[in-house]
Amino acid sequence: QVQLVESGGGLVQAGGSLRLSCAASGRTFSIYTMGWFRQAPGKEREFVAAIRWSGGSTYYGDSVKGRFTISRDNAKNTVYLQMNSLKLEDTAVYYCASGPYYPGSTYYLSDSYGFWGQGTQVTVSS
């Protein structure tokens, strides 16, 4: 199994920036994709970004394109989410997730990920 620990959340003013980190441990050799999702109270879990662990291809949800950047450091088993130009609607608990490859896996669906972190709160204020 894979254990994931998020960090870097906090309170930031609209227009500001935060960088989230997700450190993976355990059977990290099995990781094919790592992703970020977020969930605000009363709302559905939303895909934010994903990255292929080996090739580094990245994918973004429409609401964050141009503002967020996902990256990875394989040697450190860590994935990052750089969040710029934050908006009030970005307020949510952010979760990182990892999953192995399997046929038909889809990076933007939470069901494609087998392991999840505990989440880190991001609050954007005016």
C-alpha cells in the first residue's frame, strides 16, 4: 500500500499563492498517477490536477488551468501543487491520491485512485 501525507495548506488572501506538498511512502514503486482533488462543504469532490509518475505528463481541471501547476520529485516521492492567483472559490480541503496503472484508468475520476491522504485545508479570504 501507499501512504500519503499532505502539507502546506493554510489561510491566504485572494490573489495570493500557496504550495501544497504530498509525500508518499510504502509501495511507491507501484505509483502510476498522482493527483490532487478538492472538496468544499456541501459540494462534490472535484478533480484539480494529476501527473504521471514516470513520464511527467500533467492534466488539469478546467477551473484551475493557468493558475495551478502540478509537479513531482520522484527521488523524494513527493508531488507538489503550486497554486497561484487564488480565488475565494478555491477554498476547500485538498487531497492527494495515488494509483497504479490499470486498463481504463481515468486520471480525473477519483475511483481511479487507490490511496488517499488525510487532506489539507486551504482557505482563501477576501
